Amino acid sequence: MNDIFLRACHGEKVEYTPVWLMRQAGRYLPQYQSIRSNLDFLTLCKTPELAAEITLQPVDILGVDAAILFSDILIPVEAMGMSLEFIEKEGPVLREPIRNKAAVDRLIIPDADDDMSFVVDTIKILREKLKNKVPLIGFSGAPFTLATYMIEGGGSKNFINTKKMMFQNSRLFNYLMDKLTLTIISYLSSQVRAGAQAMQIFDTWAGVLTPMDYKISVLPYVKKIISELNKERVPIIYFVNDCAGILKEIKKSGADVIGIDWKIDIADAIKQLGKKVVIQGNLDPCALFLSNEEIEDRVKDILWKGESAKGHIFNLGHGILPETPVENAIALVEAVHKYGRKD
Amino acid sequence: MNDIFLRACHGEKVEYTPVWLMRQAGRYLPQYQSIRSNLDFLTLCKTPELAAEITLQPVDILGVDAAILFSDILIPVEAMGMSLEFIEKEGPVLREPIRNKAAVDRLIIPDADDDMSFVVDTIKILREKLKNKVPLIGFSGAPFTLATYMIEGGGSKNFINTKKMMFQNSRLFNYLMDKLTLTIISYLSSQVRAGAQAMQIFDTWAGVLTPMDYKISVLPYVKKIISELNKERVPIIYFVNDCAGILKEIKKSGADVIGIDWKIDIADAIKQLGKKVVIQGNLDPCALFLSNEEIEDRVKDILWKGESAKGHIFNLGHGILPETPVENAIALVEAVHKYGRKD
């Protein structure tokens, strides 16, 4: 059994630096495209056999050291009662964005085992099919990131509505964050009970805040989720995009592993995060358009700097891009395995 | 004459912290909207009397300590020979993006005095009308930021085409950056000759790069522009959005003033930038949706931290948002003048 990823999460000594790629099960793979061609994205997420098949694809094709559940961060938002659509080339659309207390009142705290049973089923299939080949990572969006979609009604440029609510009606904002926090705890616990062996919490948009706003309005909820989930005894990875300015706060989250984006030198991030957390990252997803030689150079640089942390899990600094040549993703994984060997 | 802004740029002692706001001449002002209602944006930029009138509006309405030329960062791109349109709610569109050498060959290095004479004329009108009331800032986009628009054909999410060119055809990328650098030098020199008393270089998108890529592919061009323009003896402000991870490199630009965004604590930024540069920033533009009391609190915090720098010019961390209530912008300027007084 390849448990290198799990041991690295715990900061244990490992034979080589493990690697997986955010969004590794996805659009850049022709094998995914052929399944996707007949079905819409949300149906795929909700069909356990297919979601499991897609989850497994990169394990075989790339040779990564962990599988991550094929799903979407907005699944729990839909389970809370909001209608969710994915529009081609536009992304997620929530037609009734949350702007007042009545809208938050209407949100339910789902019973994840029942209301997102397709996720439970997918995980069960996966644990059986994986036969401990590599560990399975479950995940959820973080409360702030999910709140932005719910308040803005989809993606956003300036997050004005989210910040307006946070600034002008913090009681309502906190009420929403509380409900999201309970939902995420239930959702991730359910994933662990079903068999997920690690969890990643994606805070894609937390980096749009000032460090002070992050500290006051976001971090307490993340800490609560992590301290609750610590009881489950599986490692927790907390990923924040655009993290460079708030690493000192992120450090306090209590996560075992901190995932960083590529817009900061990993050596600088380690210096700020200290010796108590494992680091995950941080190749620029666009670096996969480089030649294999140049990919190797960047891999070596990141691996070398990663050695100063308590532990290092190699990853991209954000999700792999749909345009990425598969052979370059394979070359990346090979390079990490080759140059990340500890002798 | 209120020359506090200019003295602050040079790191001299000033009676109070000066303040101006990026995009202070713009859509949040009803007085701007009423001029804009009959004319398209580019026509406004190219009509000196109107551009001058718009530039002056915030000086009177807000009481800021500097005026900044009303124009667009893409003006020199159009002067280089590319067709440029502004589509409502979409932003700038360049229908023939640059993807090969022939396209770069076709770009001219404009003679700014002739090819962008409307800017020269606007500045001359402004210096006359301002009567030294406050100094006038000229500006240009930085080479990388302009290159992204030229290569992507407009705004972008992941800047894949820009990075592909940078990674796969660095000779072509550098050729484009060289032409942009010469254009920007000519453009800013022309603005200074016309009467601009300070210059800001906007590198809105440089923060999407790894620190290494920024250092190798962007910084040398910025340094060249700044060292050339230093001959003009007017202070140079270099603003990079999403700067938190690359401040150590930005520090080497040679700029007199470094403008930062709001996603880093200004005290942390000052620590990284050291005592040789003046800092500009860094209130979150969305903070202008707060109550006046809360705006004051944030202003006091930033002013207090700003005191540890060589000098501090108060500003937002990005352009003022069109939805901003004018009275809050006024309250901000008043708060800076009140609490930024040195006794």
C-alpha cells in the first residue's frame, strides 16, 4: 500500500515527496471528456459509478500518490436548498443569490449521509476499487468561499455584494457563515465515515480580503471546522488561493497541511508558516506548458525549498488547466518522484 | 501651493499624509456620468477639454492632494497600431491579439508627442487650470500588464496565452516587451515634458506570476523604464496589484514610491520593502461601503502603520469602485487629513 501521502500529511519521514494535482480528475483528460460528452457536469457528480471512475482516471494515467473525490465545491450549497446550474464557459450560476435574512432562514443544514448520499456512495465504491492503492482525499469548499457564490450568485470580480454584507450587516453574514460551518462539518464527517482518508478544505476566494477581515470574519469558522474534524483523526489540508498576504493568519487555522498558490516563493511561505505545518504546493499550473526539461528545473527548485518545511506534498498552486497536455502532467509526476527521493 | 504629495513622494517631512484615489476621476461621480452619457469612453480620453474637466472633478469634490490624468492604460497600445474597443460591461477588447512575430513586427513605437498629442494637450490645459493647486500625476500601464491585454485580446482569468508565449517563445515575448518598454518611455517622457509632475506605472497583472518569472521576465523592463525616466527628475510610483508574494523583487524596481494592494498588511509590506522607498496605499476599495466611523478606524490603522515607512501616501489598494457612495469617498479624504496630521 502506498501511504506515503498520508504519512507526509502527518509530517512523518517518507521515501519520496508525494504528489497529487488539484482538479487532477477533469477536463484535460480525454478519458474524462469521453464520459462527460453525454452527461452534464452535475449529473456526473451525482452518479457514483461515474464519479468513481473519473476519480480513478488520474491515479492510473498520472501515477499520483493520492486520489481526490470527483465532485464540486458547490455540492453542499445545493444540498442547503439553493438551485445551482453550471453554464458552459460561464461557470456556476445561483439564480436566487442570498441578500437578506429570509434567504438565510430558508437554508437547511443538510444531513449529509442522506442529502448527499451520492457522495457517500462514490466514496464507498472508491475505497473498494482503490484497494488501498493510494489514499482517497475528500473535500469541501470553505465557508467564506461558498458564501461568496451564494451571495454573488456565481463567480465575481470584486466580491462587492459579499463584502457589503460582511461590512454592513455582519450579523447576517455571520448567520450564513454559521450555517455553512455546520453544513461543512456534517459533510466532511460523512465523507470520513464513508471512507475518505484525508480532507481538503478549499478557500479559493479568502485571498480577496484584507488580513484583518480574514482574521475576524473567516478564520474563526475555519478553525471551528478543523477543530471539530480533528476528532475524526484524518489529516486536514487547508488551501487558500492568493494566500501570500495572510499566511500569518492561515497558520492559526489548525490544519495539518497548508496548501499555497504559486504567487509566493515556497521558501518564503515556509518561513512564515513555521515548522509546525506540512506545506503543499506550489507549481504554477501554467508551468505545464513548458518543456519537460524546464518543468524538471522548476520541480527541483520547489522540492529543494520544500525540504525546509516539516513536510512537503507536491502539488500545483491551483487546479490543473483544461488546456494542459496530459504528457506534461505525467512528466511532472515522474519528475517529482525522481527528484523527490530522499536518500 | 499644495505640494505635500510631491514632497511625500521624495520622502520629505510633510504636515500631513497626502491622499489621492486610484480611478478618482471616474464612474462613481455623477458629474462624470453626466459628461460620459453622451460620449463613448475612448472619445472622452481623446478630447482634451473634457478629459481635463473630468480630471479636475475629484480635486474639487473630494479635496484630494493630487490630480491624476483621466485616460486609460491601453492608450499607448492603440497608438502602437492595435485596434481597441471598450464593450459595455465587458471591458477592453482587442480583436487581433498578438500571437506571432509578424504581429509584433507590425507594432510601431509611437512618437508620443504626435501620436498621443491629445494627452499632451490635456496635460497642458490641466497645468493651466490647476494653477498649482495640487500636482498632476501622469501614468502608463507597465509593459507586462499591457502585454497581457495585447496577447489575450482583452482581460483574462488565467493568462494562459501570455504565459504560453513567455514560456514557449520567450524571444517573441521579450521582443514585444522591448517594444512596449520603448513606447512607455516615450509616452511618459512626453507627459513630463507637457507638465506632469509625477508618474504612476500601473502593473495590474504582474501579480499573477511566480516571483521567479516576475524577476526574470518583468522586472528588467520596469527597471529600464524607471532608470530612463529618472532623468526627468519627477517622482515615479510603481503600483503592482497582488504584490504580497513579490515585494522583495518589486523593491528592486528603482521606483521612488511603491503602491500596494489591500491584501497585505501595510506594516508587513513596509517590513519587506525597507526604509528606502515611500509606500502608497492601501485601503480595500470595498471598505468605502462601511460607515464613516468604521472608515475612520481603518484609516487610523493604516496611517499608524504607515509611519514606519520612509514616507506614506494614502490611497486605495486598487481603483475606486463605480458603486462607491461619493460621500464616503469624501469622508475618507477628510479622515486622512484629520488623522494624518503630524504634530
